[in-house]
Amino acid sequence: MSTDHQRYSTENQAEVIASYAARRNFEIVRSYADEGRSGLNIAGRDSLRRLISDVQSGEADYEAVLVYDISRWGRFQDADESAYYEFICRERGINIHYCAEQFDNDGSLPSNVMKSIKRVMAGEYSRELSSKVFAGQCRLITLGYRQGGSAGYGLRRHLVNEHNEPKAPLARGEHKSLQTDRVILVPGPDDEVETVRRIYRLFVLELRSEREIATILNREGKVTDLGQPWSRSIVRQILSNEKYIGNNVYNRVSFKLKKKRVVNTPDMWVRGDGVFEAIVDPMLFQAAQTILADRARRFSDEELLKLLSALLGARGALSGMIIDEVESMPSSAAYRHRFGSLLRAYELIGYTPARDYRYLETNRQLRLMHPDVVADTVVNIERIGGTVTVDEETDLLVVNQEVTLALVIVRCQPTPAGSLRWRVRLDAGLRPDITVAVRMEPDNRRVRDYYLLPWLDVGSNPHFGMAEENGIHLDAYRAEDLSPLYHLLRRHPVERAL
């Protein structure tokens, strides 16, 4: 159940199932329920996973599974997925009964045809609903209303009613309670607004780099809205985000139907220009975009190699770190993308490094990525009302003063045979309650998936390897994104038993 609609409330489903069981003289011995979970994929569906695991391991102490209707397996975009789970049960002699369907699941031709149609309809319902929701969100964007996400440094979220009249500011983690209310962005505290404007002046008028600006702010003891030190990427985000000149931009990244995130081209963005109060002069903002665009202009292969040769002549050696330190040059990532690897670029200019830098550069990139992953996780936990403290020495996250989390970025290591391997190392000294293992793609630049590893289950073997397929004992903890983690950490009201 992913909504509170009356038809699919777990109470109503349980009542229909109980009536069906009574008519058939069944005794219900166990229940599996995923309350408030999306049916688009199995990620976060802990009860469904447990059911499949119980059946496959032989621990299922029942002869039949009673399901409200076919859509309760899930509204999967691949109709064969729910058929697969039904097949797993039937293969082990456990029959499936659909209590609210108008046909018996008896294996007959009409039954199989109806099941196939119903599975496709379940997926199509989600597609149609996604399109309608997206259209509604796009309209609200053009009207100047914020659609999720934190306000960012220098800005704050503010609640307005259906007449666009201000109601109250929203603190981090707070959400609107009325469907007719909307959220807009307003200028934040004066000191933050002045810092944002200063960042633009330093960048445009004094031609300071993002790294230099971050160093200046850190030296003065300033922190971000998350209480974190400033970094080059945070400064860059402020310099490039149109919300600081009052523009509302949406659909830069798509994550429809729980599929992989897709970065959209600017022509697909949805815009509402000038809908918020600007805190940066538009002319200054455009000047910053011109500088950023000039830095990001597309060099030809010959120009890139010429710049690399000049840097080699000036420094006497090359590495990813040396390249990234030169603000006027494209990043080492640009060379990797264009030529396949830094080593290939080195070969083209006749340079042979004294040692193999591949692992050093990969490890450096992953180390730079780790603070951003931690900061993003903290933001999303606070968004659901949680509190997070970060141990500066260990990077361990303490959520609600109850649960400890460790985030580990796991490098992909292709074997000589071409298969992929990941080596996971849990911290046996800290023993975090949950380790979030972020598995990388073979290029070690993009996230492949996530594993939420409880210490109680996997702590006995803190060092282990992963392949592309690991079996139910590990893949049961796999997720496409971290929404299952945020659901796990969300506080849920519990009724007191009298």
C-alpha cells in the first residue's frame, strides 16, 4: 500500500482476505504487509522480500498465499516480474489465491489471460498516474511554487495558502499539512544573503576561483546552511543555480517510475522565471554564467593535448591531481571522458608516468565524492524529520541519537576476464548499525546501486566480495536509491496497547 486510499488500505485488504479464508476453510498463520511502500519496484518492500525468501529457503509453514488482487504484488513496469514471484511460490507447491478478483487462479487459459491483462493494467496505471502528477507539478513550477528539495544557502522555504498569502516559514524537515497550501522561496538571514552576493563579487569582479572562495570562507569560520565547511562544489552550485535570481527550474533530473536517474538537457527543463525574490543582481549572475561557460567550452582533441603538453613542460610530471589544480585547464575527468583514460592521453603526448596512477586517481575521486554523499544523505534524513550528527573524526552518522550509519563508497574492479567485482570492508571497530555501501559503475564515476547492510546480519564477515549477482542473501539488501533507508529511519506513530 503506497497511499491512504480506502480501497487499498491494509485494513480493508486484511478484511477481504479474512472473509475469503473463512469461506474456503483456510487458517491464516502468517501475514506479510508493506504499508506505505511504492509498488513500482521491490526496493523497500521488506515483507515481500521476506515472503520470497521464506518460500525459497523452505521456511514457509503454509500451503497457500492469499493476495487481495494481482496489483498487490506490485505495479511493475515489466509485467513478468509479478508473474515471476507467483512462479517461485507455485514451484514449491504453494498456491496463490486472489481474493478480490472475479476469476479463480486455477491455471486455465481464461485465468492466465486475465492475469496477464491485469498485470499490464497495473503497470499502465502507474505510468498514467506519473504523467498526470508530472503535468501538475510542471504547472505549479510555472506559477512559482517549489516542488520539493531544500531551499539552499541564503534562501528559506515559506508556506502560502491557496490565495498566495504568506502563512509561516518552514524549518528544515517540516512539510505542509494542507493540500491547498504551497511552498515558495524567500530570502534567508541577512548574513547568508550577503555571503551569497559576496561569492558572486569575488568570482566575477575579483576573478577568484571556486576553490579560492571556499578557502576564504572557511578561513573566516563560515559554514554552509548544513553546518559543513565550504568546498569548491558548493560554491559552484551557488554560482550556477538560477534560484538566486528568482527563477524556478524543474526537471533537470528525472527519476520517473523509480527507474534510474536521468540528467535532462536544458530544452526539457520546466521554468518559471522571476517568480521568487532575487537576492543576486541578474547582470552579475549572467556574468558568472559567461565565465563558467567559457571554462566549460568544448576543446578539440588537439587543443586538449596541447594544454596537457604545456602543463607537462611546466611541471615535469602529470597526474589527475596536478591537472585539477590548474583552474584554466579542463579537469582530469574531461581528459578521461575524451580519451578513455588519463594514461591514453599521456601516451598521445609521449609521456610515460613513473608509476601507475590509475588506482591513486580513482581513490582520490572517491574521497572527493564521499563528503557530497554524506551531505546529501544528511539533508534527506532531516527532510523526513530526523536529526543527524556527524562525527568529524570517523564520519559516522548518528540519527535521532539512536541509529549509527556508515557510508562506504565501493570501487568497481573489473577482472581480466571482464567480470565486475567490488570489495566491501565494514568497520569492525566502529560497528555501525547500518553500513550503506555505495557501489560504483566500472568507470568509478557514477553510482550503480546501494546496499543497506545491517551489522547484525553481516558483521560476522566484515570483509567480503561482491559480484554483479550475489544471490538473495546479499541482494535482499540492494536498492536502486536510498528511499528504503529514509523510510526505515522515518518515525512512525505507534498506538499504545491498553
